[in-house]
Amino acid sequence: MKKINLITAAILAGAGLFVLGNEYSLAKDRTIVPAKIGIVSVKEIFDNCTMKTEVEKALAAEGDKRFAEIKKLEDDIEGEKTALTKFKEGTQDYMDMLKGLMMKQSGLEAQKEFYQQDLTTKEMRNKEAIYRKIIEVVAQVAKEKGLDIVLSRDDNYLNQPESASNPPAQNPTELILTTKTHKLLYFNKDLDITTEVLNAMNAGSKNSQSSSKDNPKK
């Protein structure tokens, strides 16, 4: 019985070694296909995309509207200051008008701070939306071109020769931060898909505008 068990174990062990050897041989012969890589400048796309222009235009319009509201309040307060000088100090009318004026001034300062924070938050959210859209379009273009990986191209002062418009680091912190985040040291320019992504980004923005015009809100 023991002899049969030993024979069985030997057969199983031999079969196992045969399978492992066969798999090793197949893996050895299998060709590893290099990943297809693309390079893109997110900064260049962000600075030149139509979406950014539209967002900045909308924020500027809202900023101008709020500036006009603040200016009107300031003019009203200045008018009340002038009117206050016509009343005798210490009288009830003077004190009532002074109280209203001080409350308006406090409200004006609070409104200024709120508008500033609100616009800052909206600007940040809009930038996030633009960057998310860029990532989405990068993935779309990469799939169309059959790319496996897309790397972000570094854009900082070390990419270009030193000049008046491209001065060296102003302090050690700036240099350290740049060198630590400067990961892509060289790439073949044929791999750069920045222009394709920017064109696709702007084309998508134009299509959205056309769709909005064709289907206006009722």
C-alpha cells in the first residue's frame, strides 16, 4: 500500500513540475508590449481653453454687478453723512440718524467681506470644474489614440533658459519646491498631445454653446 502511495505521489509531483515548467516556458516566450505613453501640459490647456475664458467672463460680470451695488451703498452713506451735518449734535433727530448711518456702515463692510469670500469660493469651484473637465478630455483623447498612460508635463521656470521674463528662484523654498515637484526631465515631443486635448476641449465647449442656443430656456 505504501509503495502505491509513493508511486502516486511521484506521478503527481512529476505532473506538477511539468505544468510549472510549461507555464514558465510560455511566460518566457511571451512578448511584453511596451506601454504607449502620451505627454500633456495641463497648465497650457487651462490657460488657453475656452471654458476658462467663459468662466472668467461670468465671474467678472458678477463682480462688476456687486461692485455697482457696493458703490451705490457707499454713495448713499456719503449722502447721509452730509445730511447729518445739518442736524444739531445731541438732538434726538441727530442721534437717530447717526444710529442708522452707523448700522449702514457696518452692513456695508459685512457685505463687502461676504461678496469677496463668495467670489473667491466660486472662482475656486470653477477652477476645479475646469481641471476635472481637462482630465476627462485627456482620457477621451488618450483612448482615441490608443494610449495606455498619459503623464503631466512640468511647466516651471526650469524648463526654459534664464531671462528677464523667466528669472531664477527668488528664495531657497521656491527652488526646493520646484525641484521636488519637477519629475518629468525629458520627453520626445512627438508624444505630446497637448494640442489635441486643447482642440477637443474647445470643440466640446463650442458644441455646448450651440446646444444652449438651439434649446433656449422657456
